[in-house]
Amino acid sequence: MIITITFIIYFIVLLVVGFIAYMRTRNLSDYILGGRRLGSFVTALSAEASDMSGWLLLGLPGYAYAAGYEAGWIALGLFIGTYLNWLLIAPKLRMHPAATGESLTLADYFEKRFNDSSRLLRIIIAFFTLIFFLFYTSSGLVAGGKLFNSVFGIPYVWAVLLGAFAIIIYTFMGGFLAVCWTDCIQGMLMFMALLIVPAVAIESVGGWQATQDAMHAINPSLLNPFKAIDGSTLSVMAIISLMGWGLGYFGQPHILARFMAIRTHTQLPAARRIAMVWVALSMFGALLVGFVGIGALPEPLLGADTEKVFIKLVELMLHPVTAGICLSAILAAIMSTADSQLLVSSSAFAEDFYKPFIRKKATQRELVFVGRMAVVVIAAAAFILALKPNSKVLELVAYAWAGFGASFGPALILSLFWKRMTRNAALAGIITGGLTVIIWKQLSGGIFDLYEIVPGFAFSMLVILIVSLAGNRDWGLGNSYFLISP
């Protein structure tokens, strides 16, 4: 009952925030980018909370529980990717003329950057955005289903439906402002839970040495980051695959939208410092949850249930009030990403399909309404994908993460730093990256066991360079191949 009351209070807070944001949403810019008036703190926490999602409290601890120290490679790759994204991409994107003014989406930026009057870039970007966000949003609904099913015993399908309904309500109402404000609240809640739960659990089992002893007793390989759980040495390809997660940051539309929405680029250094502290401590806490769960839980978790290690530790070791707060953090992680994904998807539909191709003279009120309707439709499609209870959150996130990273990452990086890049190169690179991920995922064995983001990112980058150079009269590199100024 106490946990239920905690969840109800949490939902009420979100709905109040959504209503306040609804009252402040006047046009499509407000709905999609919050009128570009975010501060450093909200930008940092909103970007990271929307980035990490339910995989931070379910997927990553579950992988750490199953694989031990091997999971640290993922965390390391993500940390490096986060830092480079804030350091290199954020200021360039926020100051670039093509990303300011009337640009509301990633497709807007690319279209203005390359003066693409054909609208092909806009169509292709919107297509891949909608495709991969279906899987990404679906991962959030799977995580929500596991949460409600495990805590309240609600049948999985109804549990997924309940989570989807909660997300739709405040995203539908308040748009970007509601998403960012709630993300800020949710980011703080996630941060607190990932500090409290591992600290309490490690103390309960007798300290860090006892935690390591338990891991060693079950499987000594769990304590060696260079060993797989079967005792074999991790291959270079396996380590590259794990660290390759960091490449995904450069192409995530829901994270890049935060960079475009901050009030001014001068606030980015402060936002970067806040974000990096949050990321470092949160991921470290998530890994510790998995490690301590190996010896702390009385019954071993198998298969997809390994992703319930955080939930099981909370239920086993915390007071109901604290447990309710920490379990709400899982919901916060799920909703902080799913709402952002739904918003970017609806933005892609309203701004990149409806306005250019269906109704060019649509009013701002009409576009906001279309965006809100798109939220409902996309959420419904994601709900259908999430109906398999054996789905793993981490696997769904990995696929979508690779799709965005390979499709948009190389194109965005080169478009910001290389003046010789052409429109045709951007188009070819985005298509190459997206299709490589889709095709590579269907294959297995040998080189195809490499995480699909790595070949997708590399092929996309190579194609952009080749097509750009082939399309320019002067094939020389000039005095400055990469630009420093926007």
C-alpha cells in the first residue's frame, strides 16, 4: 500500500507539471523545443535522463549481474561518448546558423545546412527517426511492464498499457517543456536511487570485499573485465562492440534537441559539468547494483529476469517508503526517455511530413494538434512491439541506439566540422548507416557478431567522405580540412 501511494503521488506530480507546461505551450516551437529557453541545470539533467532510460536501472544492472566486470566496457564507452558529445557537438550545433532560428528538428538543420530544396533529406531523416524510435519507445514500455508486473503482480500486457498511458498523458499535454521539467525531476530521482540502493545492498551483505567474494564463489570470471563468463578471454571485437555504444551519442535526436533548446551556448560548459557528474555516478551505481545482486539475492535470476535485479534488491532490503521512492525512479527512467522519444517522433511527423507534404499552410495550433495525435499513434505502435514479455530492454535499446548513431552521427559530425560535405553525401551517408544497422542485425557469426553500430558508423563516414570528394571540383584538402568556426 505504501509503495502504491508513492507511485500515485509521483503520477500526480507529473500530471501537474504537464498541465503547467500545457498552459505555456502556444506554438510548435514551444511544443518541440520549449521556446529555446532552457537553463544549464535543466538542460543537463533532461539530456541525461532522456538518454539513459529504463536500461540504466534495468538493462545495465542486468548485464552487470549476468556478466560481471565485463559490463564496465559499456559504461566506459558511454562515458567517453557523452563527454565528446557535450564538448564537441553541443556548442557547434547550438551556434550553427542552420540549427538556430526556425529549425525545430534534426531534419530542419540538415535541410538548411545543405540548402536541400528537394526535401529528400527531410523525408529520409524522418523515416529513420520514426522506425528506430518505435523500437526505442518499445524498450521503455517493456521496462514499464516488467516494473508493474514485478511490483504489483499486474499481468504483463496491462502493465505495459498502464505505463504507456501515463507517458502519453503528460507528453500529449505539455510537449517539450513538460518533458524537460519532468526529466529534471526524474533525473534527480534516478541519481538518488542509484546512490542509495547499491550503498544499502553492499552494507547489508557485509561490505565490498564480501560482494567480491560472493562473485568469485559463483564464477571467478565475473571479476575479470577481460574474461567472458565462460572463462574465455574477451576478443578485441567483443571489447570494440561493448565500447562502441559510445558512438551512438552523436546521432540521438532526443539528446541533440536539448543542445538546440538551451537558452545560449555560453551555458553549455556548466551544463556539461553537471551532466558528466550525473553520468559518472549514475552508471557506476548501476554497475554496483548488478555486482552486489549476484551474491545478495537468495534466488538466481535467469534470462530476461536478470533485468529485475534492481527491483529485487529494493524489495528485499529497503523500507517500503524508501522502496516506493526507488521503484518510482525506474518509472522515472522509463518515462524520461519514452516521453522524449515520442515527442521527437511526433515532431518528425508534424514538422517533416505533415507540414511540407500534406498541409503547407497549416497554422501553429493545427501543427501542435497533429503532433499530439502523432504521440498517441506512435505510442500505440510501440505498445504492439512491446507485447512480448521475454523481450530484453537492453537488446531493444541497443538496436535503436545503433540505428540512430550510425544513421545520423557521421553526417552530423562532418556537417558541423567539414565545409566540403555535400547534400548528396549526407543523403548517402544517412541511408548507408541506417541500412547497415538493419541488415547487419539480421546476420550472425564471425564478423557479424560485431555490434552493428560499429560497421554502420564506419561505412556511413566513409561513404560521406567519398561522395563529398567525388562531388567537388577541387579534390585537394585545402589549408584547413576541418573548420573551427561554425
